[in-house]
Amino acid sequence: MPDLHRLYRYVGPADIRAHSKGLPPGRPVQNLEGLVAVLAELGGARAHELTSTYVVDDAGTLRLADRSSEHVACAGNRAVFAAGEITFATDGAILEVSNQSTGFCPEPSCWAALASALDAANIERPEGWTAAFEFRRCDACGTRNLVKDEYFECASCGAALSERWNFDTARCSRVRGRVGNRSWRIDVIEEAGALNQDRAGLHVEANELSVALADGAGGGGGGAEAAELVARAAPRVVAGPQALVELLQELDVQCARAGGSSAGLVLRLSADGGLTGASVGDCQLWSDHQGTWRELSEHQVRKPLLGSGAAQPVPFAAFDVEGFIAGTDGLFNYVRWNTVERILAANDPEEGWRLIDAARLPTGALPDDVCIVTGRVEDARSFAER
């Protein structure tokens, strides 16, 4: 399974997005031969080099469009892993590449997603950007800024700019790959409220997926530290309910030594579609079998938590699973299950953000940290052909 990469949703002017709806997305590039054909189509036979708009779409595919095209149109109005401009020689050699996209304003770290797309297509690439850009939104006037020479000041109003990327408070990351003989899409969606004590860890080994989800308790640093201990245990999540119970019991002791406490949920998705897990506290796990959702964590013991030295993990299992959602109480305490199910059923390309938005107060703030991991079986071909 490939690496987990951050998704970026469109943050540019609404009228540009509206104008782009219905336009064909950029041409997909699956291999070097396809790249050369696309370059000839876009640039004509006499062009010695061509600068194109590009995106890495939410299926991990490189797409190219004419340089005058908007990135949101190239992406088919969907979220992207990377976006910018790229200059090719006619033989497909990359001459220049950047993350310059004022529609998505991606971080320079999106290079990893672009590199993965190029490697998947067997296209030779440089080791990094030939030009990298830092974008920031001005919290005072809302202007999108291109940071130059590490000078963090708004070009419009002069206000200080955030040193951290700030176009989206919710972080949505995605990976697609095979578990057994089926293609899965795994999303991690997170946003910190006041405490920032929710954590998630993922690990893939032997064609199986492991997840560790934690919700640190209390207002001090101990809750965050305990949640980190749980999330970092993802590589130790193995198949078998009893083994997972024993893992949580061990984490109970470790959290106690660290002076913190946390709810915890661990699960293992096996190659045959079986899902096993165990939990302590109030994180929830639901599984989908042929369109019917079932809460697997319904019998968990909420207290005492991990870190008490007396936690009581409860195991669970399901078979032939076609989807799942695991979330902390920042989701399930504030969003009814029928709303969650409706969002998932819509198959919205921005469903991760929809889930977090459903938990917001009328002010837009979150009443609690939110961390969600979703998985669903997909037909990988439909994304390559889109």
C-alpha cells in the first residue's frame, strides 16, 4: 500500500470553481509513452518544451492540462494531493517543477505525493522541487499570500502571517491500495479543538492494515502523551482479539507510567476482509457489510481508561467487511449516527471535511478534538479511467 498523503481542497475564488464545473479534467498520465502523447497534444509537434498545469488527483494519478487552465478544472473539481506547474522536454524529461497553485495553495511537502505519482508512471524525476512556494492566508484580511524570502507579512494589509500553513484547520489524508484481493481507500481526518489530544496511527504489513486510535483524557500534557503511546502502537496491532486485548492491557501500564490516560481502540483489517479489534473508553468503530452498518464497539467498557492500571479492554470481530469508520468522541458525541451514515453514503470526494464540519458549533468552532479513520472497498479502475 502506498504512503498516506495529505489532501488539499480548493481554496481559491468561488467564481473560478463554478466556471470550472463541467469542464473535462486534465489528461491522466499512466506511463512515459502516455506522457509523450499528452505533451504532443498540448504543445504541438514544433514545441521543444512545454509548461503545463498539473495536479495529482485524489486517486494518486498525475493529470496535465494547458498552462492557461485552472488547477481546479484540471482536478475535475476534486481535492488533490499536489498541484503546480511542470515543464517537460518533448521526450518527457522534467526541466522545471513547482507547487505554484493559488487555487489549492499546497505545502512544499506535497512533493512526496508528486514523486509517488511520477514513480508509479516510471517517469524519471528530480529529487525535489526546482522552485518551491510557501502560501499563507492572512488572518486579518483573508488575502492569499505568497511568502517570499521567509518574510511573513501580508502584502495587502501588512499584518503578520502565520508561520504554519493555515488554509485549512482540518487535515485530511488518504491512501489507496490493496488489502488482500480488494482495493481499499483509507482516510484519516483530524482537527484539534482546544486540547489537541486525539491521535491516530496506521501501519501496513503483510497485506494487512492496522489502526490505533486514541483520545487523551484531561487538560494536561499527560493525555496527549498517553494518546501518542497508543497511536505509536499501530505496528504492534496483530490479528486475533485476545492479542489485541493484551496489547491494550500493556498500553494501560505504559500510560500509567507516563502519568496520562486515554481512550483507545485498535483494529486489524486482514486480507480476507475480516476485522478484529479491541477498545477501552468511548471511541467508536462501525463496520459495513453489504450496506448494513453495525457498531462493533457497542459493548466496550468506558471507564477506567488506559493509564488507570485497571482498564478492561473488550474485543470484537466482524467478517467480510466492506467499509469501516473509527472515530473519537469529538465526532460521535456531537453528530448522530444517521448523519454520519448519510455523509458516507453520498460518496462525496470531500466527505472527510463534511464529517468534521458536521461536528462544528454554529460559531464554526469544534467542541472537542476530532480524529476519524475511514476505510471502504473501491473499484480502483474507476479512478484511473475517470
